[in-house]
Amino acid sequence: MTFRNCCVCEKDDAPYKCPTCRESYCSVGCCKEHKTQYCKPPILPEESKDHQSINQRKYEFSTEDTVPLEKLRQLRDSKELKQCLQSSHLRNVMKTVVNSPNPTEAIALAMKKEPIFVEMADACLNIVEPPDHAKPC
């Protein structure tokens, strides 16, 4: 893990990052000080400034299950998915899945017992693999 200098006190090895601007900080005190300042999310390069369009980019190690970059961008911008992710319960279910020693089993269990998880999965699948009636001819 690589640590950077604290954006407040400039101490080496600042292990934490601001969730908004992604600047590093080293302690609760520096976090509180940083929060008193205005920060904004980092600016991502625009498509026009980017040398490769999203359709020209390639995964280094893609598989048949690799989700195309355009679909990932659509997931990022999905209002339905963002609405699902506002649920702290869903986020806790997802943490359980991610931290499970058997994620496949944890997903199956969540699909059976957690309607909000099914709603989130459906929102993702509608973007990544649209139903046949929604696909262009």
C-alpha cells in the first residue's frame, strides 16, 4: 500500500483519503481541519481530451465475462442503481458478500432473502445485459 503526504500537516504516510476530493490525510484532527476547507471531486479527463475513446480502449486481460467500459460508465450514471445504493441496508449486504469466504454462496443467499439486493442486481443486469425486447435489432 502506498501512502502519500497529509494534505493538512504534510506528514509522511497519510493512510486515509477524503471521500470527496481523494486528498490524503493522517489523523482525525487533520480530517476535521480538511473538512473546514472546500473540496470537490477530482476532475476526470473528458472524452475529447482523451487520446483514446472509450470504444478504442482495451482491457489488458479481458475474459468472456469482462464488462465493456461503456457499460461500466452506464452503471456509474444509472439513477436507478444510485437510488438502490442509498440504502444502508443494501450497502451492508454488499459488504457481507464482498467479505464472505464464499462470495458466490453469499450472493445466492442475498438473492433469496434480500429484495433490495435483487432490485440492485436487476438494475445492473438491465444495463449490462438488457432484456431481448430492449436490445436493438
